[in-house]
Amino acid sequence: FFLMIRRPPRSTQSRSSAASDVYKRQVNNVGAANLKLVADTPEQSCVDVTIVNTLPIVMMTKLLLPQLQARKQRSAIIQVSSVSVVCPMPTATVYGATKIFDDYFGVALAMEISDKVDVQVVRPGPVNTNMTVEEIRQYALPPTKFVEDSLKHLGLIVESYGNWGHATMALISALIPTWIMGPLTMYSLRKKAAAEKKGQ
């Protein structure tokens, strides 16, 4: 969950300059994932991922929203969802469900407070962070690049994938039916598990 305060765009100030003002302000980020089949995920891990990815964004928004709305200048809230909301995937079951919560919360919140606060819901694909698994790290965007691209859309659109590459990934994922994606993913997971077991 990102919370950012910014100065209002001036007539002589470009959108990119206004975005830079946002970037210099406060950023709060929280997230957790456990990419396993639900049957293989410990109960406490399910609880932790669900709470960490949902409760703080609601409570922080509730706590700070009165201050944001009371400011003479416009404010901004950037909500980090995930491209996983587009297409349900095995092993991302709990994580993806929490990101759908984040997505809905951000979009609905934008409808409520657009008169005073710009809300942007970002649905990133792979970004190179501590949460990124090794298999996709080589395809992941550097965090600074993703932030720069995302901020270009702040105040213009509510729902954004932040980067054209991630938007393309979302489009392709949305075009593949779940009745195809699900079995293919499960087949790949079983094949990988069998190979690992054989190698032990």
C-alpha cells in the first residue's frame, strides 16, 4: 500500500513534474506471499498473507483519509494490486485473492474521494524485489523503472498496469481461458515436482 502526498499541478507544471513531487513524499509499502498449493500451505501462512495484504491498507486509509481530504492541495493514494487479479493461477490462490481485495478497495475508494484525492490502483507484473521468485527474476522490471512508469499515469487514470510490458502480460493472460490455463499450470507443477523428487 502506497500513500503519497503531492502539491497540486500548476499551469506551468507538467504532469511528469507533478509526479516527481509525489515521488518525493511519503511511501508506505506492505505485502506478503506464499506461492504454494493451498493444501501444502501452513494455516498460519494463510492467515499471515491474508492479514498483511488486506487489513493494513484499510486501516491506514481510514486513519489518514481525514487528513488527506482536509488539505487544500490535492493528495494521492497509490494502491498496489497485482496482474494476478486478471487470471487465477494455482499456487497464487491466497495471494491472488488478497490482491483482488486490494483492487476492489482501491477502485471503489476512488469513486468515493475523487473530488479531493487521486487514487491509482496499480496491477504490476514481475518487479525485481525480495518477493520475486528466481525463475522470473530475469524478466522482472527494476523497481525504479516501474515506479517512474506508474507515476506518469497518476491523476489521469485509476486502473493501471504501470508499464506497457505488464499491460501486454495482462492482456494475454485475460485472453487465455481458465479451463486451459489451470490444467496447463497444474501439469507443469506436477512435472516439476516429479523431476525434483527423482533428483533427490
